[in-house]
Amino acid sequence: MSVTLNVNGVDRQIDATPDTPILWAIRDHLEMTGTKFGCGMAQCGACTVHLNGQPIRSCVTPIMAAVGQKITTIEGVQSNVAKVVQAAWDTVQVPQCGYCQSGQIMSAIALLERNPKPTDADIDAAMSGNICRCATYVRIRSAIKSAAEQL
């Protein structure tokens, strides 16, 4: 079955079953590998993308839920907030292995786009669904605070 998905502002044809997770449409069909597979159960956050600006877990969200919606992946973030977050990630040197970082960044961008001055509790709540096996949580929080100050 052919489905049209708007990914990073471009309508793309995907030939897949309606229950195919967005993650596999992005990675396997569109060959965009910035979004990662972690757990497959929406618990680790490595697969986080934005659907109409809201962070979602693409590993459990079927492509049919995204028809007529706007999907943004790590490759497609371009807002000022996104640029500031990515720069803060570099400055603070957040990643170790880097595997979870695209999901972490996508969640941080969504947080700062809706709340440019988050408290520690706001950061914890927004980032709670993202697991970092390298335990860079202190640096993640520091980068978010740095980005918020720059905004």
C-alpha cells in the first residue's frame, strides 16, 4: 500500500502496510538514519521525532497516524530553538556514545519551544522518557539550561 507522509516538509511516498511504525518508514524506506531504534516499546526515547511539533515515539506510532500530519526528524529540525539546543549540546559536550542523543535533542527542542524557561522539574518531566545508557543526564540538563539562557 502506498502512503504519503510529510517528512521534514517534503511529501514522500512510502510503500508499506498501514501498521508499519513511523521509525521503520523513516529508516528503511527513506534511509534517514538519525532517528534510532532502541527498545521498540516506547520506553527509551531513542526513536523520538516530532509529529506536528509534539515529541512522539516513532517505534510504536503507525504510519497511518501520521497521514496528513507533519513529521520532523533530527535531520529536519531548523528552528532557532533547534540550532541553540544543538549548539549547547556541542558546547557542553553531552554525548558519550551518542546513540540516544537524537531522541534527547528532539525532546529538548519540544520542551524549549513550549517552555523557554523551564525549571529543573520541567526538564525532568520532559526528558523522563529518554534513557541514556551512558548516564549523561547532568550534562543533558546543563545543555538545556544553557540553551534556555541563550533563548
